Amino acid sequence: MWPIIMGALRRNAPFITLPFAAVIGFIGYKLEGILSDKFTPYNESIQDSRADRLANEEISHDPTKVEKLRLKENVLERNLSPSLQRK
């Protein structure tokens, strides 16, 4: 009798264990939701905070000397080979 029962359980193992695993997973999911803190405080990104800090340092250093916001060199001349550069 036991070999027949074990053979049936072996053949139908996914159908037998799936409901139990689903119930245990659902209970664990609900417990985690109850016990854990889901609040994550907002933090400014590192790049934004660095840009703000650098801007404040430049302004507080000497606010009368501000460079114009334009390129100091031609964009096409930036990566020229030495043979094409003007002398």
C-alpha cells in the first residue's frame, strides 16, 4: 500500500505543495508588511547636492567675478589631431 501512496505523492507533488507554499508565502508577506517600516525618507542626490555646494562656494567666494556662460574654445577644435591644429 505504501508504494502506491508514495508513487501518487511523487507524481502529484507540485499540485500538493503549491497550495501550502502559497499560503505560507501569503502569511509571510502580510507579516513582513505589518512588522517592517515602509517609509523611506527623501534624500537629495549626490550630484545635486555637490552642484549646489559648488555654486554656493563660488558665489560666496566673490560674487562680483562671475564668468560668462559660453565656450572658451570652438567645439570642433577640442579634439583635433596635432597635424590639424593651428600653430
